[in-house]
Amino acid sequence: MSVTNAFFFSTVAALALAACSQERDSNNPERQDSRSSSAQEHRLTPLSEDDMSNAELAGELSCAFTSDNESVLLVAMGVVASTSPAEGLIKLDNELYHVSAPGGFDGMLRGTTFEGDGGAVEVSITGEPQGSGESPPSPAELMVVGSDQSAIKGQWICGP
């Protein structure tokens, strides 16, 4: 495993652990708001440790979306103050897809849309960061653009 991959994997694991340690509101279902029945039926599935460690995403800092049931559904890396796109990885219908978003690391801090050959996913921040420290997670939703899968509630955490 290259140094870059080792750094990426350890960063994603730390981000996922931080997001998982935050308190959850058990009264809120993970999924909400069904989309139009005319939309395609694409489903996000959790990324495995192997998926994340083999992703080979370029960047300095990472972001991850972790669902309320603690599944990592999107990982991304980007360069700070860069015009190069951030690179991400999703698993849609059990197939891995590389996705990208404009603006590097800075462009994904407050949520963004990642696009790729497999489709597009949108991260929307839904509240203030929870906790303190350098990189507290923010409540967020992740949805597959143009899919009938409901928005998935979780945490968006970005940082070192």
C-alpha cells in the first residue's frame, strides 16, 4: 500500500469514527422524502474498507459521508485552495464509481454535487457542526440525483 493510500485510509477511518461517535437522534429515520416514481431506481450501498483503501484518490484532505446507521457511503479527497476537482468514490447498485466535484477540498466543505460515469450524488448540509475541535461533523443528507432513493441522513465530516 502506498503512503498516499495509507494516509487516505487512515484519514477516512478517523473521519468515520468521529462521525460515528456523535450522538444520534433515534427519532429521525435514516431515509426521508420519497422521490418521483418516474426516477430510476439506483441505490447507494456502503463502501467497504477494501473499497476505500484501494480508491487511489488524489488530494491533501478528505471528506466522508457516514449514514446514521454508521455506513460510509461517500469518501472524497481534494487539494486546499485548488481549482482541480475533488475526487470521490461511491458504490451505486453494488458497483464502484469515481466521482468528482469542482473546487478541490474547499469546494466540498459545505456540501456539493459529485458527478461521474455512474451518475451524481448530492451532499446537503442540514445543520450546524456538532461538537468542537478542528473538524466537527455536520448533519447532512446524501441523495442520488435523478433516483427514487430517498435522501439518506447522516454526517458530513471534512478535515485532516
